[in-house]
Amino acid sequence: MGLETKLPDGVVLTTLESAVNWCRKYSVWPLLFGLACCAIEMMTAGMSRFDIARFGAEVFRATPRQPDLMIVAGRVSNKMAPVVKRLYDHMPEPKWVIAMGACASSGGMFHNYAILQGVDKIIPVDVYIPGCPPRPEALFYALTQLQQKITTQKFKDFA
Amino acid sequence: MSIVNAVKGFYQILKAMAVTLKYFFTKPLTVQYPKEKIRLYPRFRGRHELQRRPDGLELCVGCGLCAAICPARAIYVEAAENTDEARYSATERYAGLYEINYTRCIFCGFCEEACPTGALKLGNEFALARASRGDLVMGKETLLQPATPHAIILED
């Protein structure tokens, strides 16, 4: 990207790196994007009983230019797969993906020609959530796991 | 007339703000999940738990009926013979290899219903997210463990 590729490790940028990661960790904005029944649980996660805002992830953005996180909530049909791929490609770096539910993780109970057998065939996935659909708390658990992953990330990974 | 309307309007605003103020003093509805345990009903179906007899032997006899009924084909069972040296279950055979693919499992509970020995129970563990698909294929040693308590089980 720039300076961080030229400087040696652990000199100037480590403190900045942890500060930036801390900011990124508590402002993971998801993409306003749902495919099936898991999306209902994703919407529920935003309601006051569960309140995804406690993790700084309540800002569901309706354009792929602004969010950091794509929650693939639901089964990805072969017809939808190019759209999912295009939305992912439009998102700016750094970006993360959560495969929510059995269908997004591996195709679930749909062993057929119409459903993509796991969204990781087209885009890289960071966290998989089992469940059909998973509870909102299961999504929060995945979100905390993703936050842990973000704290360990390096600038060089994006360079 | 306009003064009467203004007073009426002001009264309406006060009435509405009183409703807002009432909710200001109520207890928050939010369950603080990672810090607090959530409340679940006993019928909730989470991760499977393989049961043991009171003497420590496994209840599973490796018949494979759970794998046969599974609509998502998430269960894989490979039976093995018990010997006098290595005895895992009370009958002739036991589950030598017992794997559940949690990326496929839909937690329908058919396996629990199909099990003739009552070896399989769906517990209350829901926090199963992992970073790789391989970690989600859970073997016998994981499934025999009781669930980590994330939840308070309510009365049915």
C-alpha cells in the first residue's frame, strides 16, 4: 500500500497498527444484505432485545461501498452467486465475511443443482456459523470471534 | 380559537412525552449476552451430546440409524466390534468413528428421535462459530463432552 511495506517490522507502525485495529474492531459495519431465513435472525439481532449496536455493528449499509463486513445470511443459489461475488468485489478493503447458517457454510440440507455448496466457493470466509437458522447470540459469538481476528491483523496483509 | 388549539397541542405533546418518560425509568430489555447468560427453553436444540451409561460405557451402539434419517446427511457413523480388552459399549458393537458435520446439520432433532438406545441428545450449546470448516466436523471426543453453559434453562 505504501510506507508499511517499506519499513521493517515492529518499528514505527506497531502502535499505529494496534490503534487502527482497535478502531476497526469496534466499527464493523455490515452490508444490508440478506438471502433467506437467516436474514430474519440477522434483522432480529438489530432489535432492542439483542442489540447488535453493543458490538459497534449496527450500521447496516445499503451500498457495498461503505461496509466492512458481509454477512452471507441464507442459501446462495447459483443464480444469486454472481451477484454475491460482485457485491463482495465492490466492498473496499479491509473486508470480512461471515457465513451465517448451514446453507451459506456448506449448502446445508440442499444437496441439489440449484444451491451453491458453500459460499466459500466464490468468496473467502472468515467465520462460519452453524445452525438453521443460528440464534442472534450465535451471530454475536461469531462477531466476537471476528473481532479477535481483526486485532491480530497486520497492515502488510492488505498491502 | 388559536389559543385553545395551542393549549390542546401543548397538552398532546406533554401526553406523548410522558409515555417517553415512562420508558426512561423501566428496566432495559437488552440481554447483555457475552457478559450474561441467555435464557433458553428446554426444547431448544443445540449441539449434540452423546450420552453414557451410569457405569461410564457409551450408550451408542453404532447402528447408524441417525445417519440414515439425517435429512442433511451430516452424520457419519462407522461401527466397530467391542472386545474384552477394549470395551466401549455394553453390546457387541460400538461407534468406532462418529462424526457430525456442523456446517451441514440443521438441528432438526430427527437423529434424537431415531436413536434406539437414547444415546443422542441435542443439548443447549449454540455458540459454535469457528474459523474453518474442518473445526466444525466434530468427532466423538468432542460430542461426548457436556455443553459449556452459556444459557439458563427455563421451565417448559
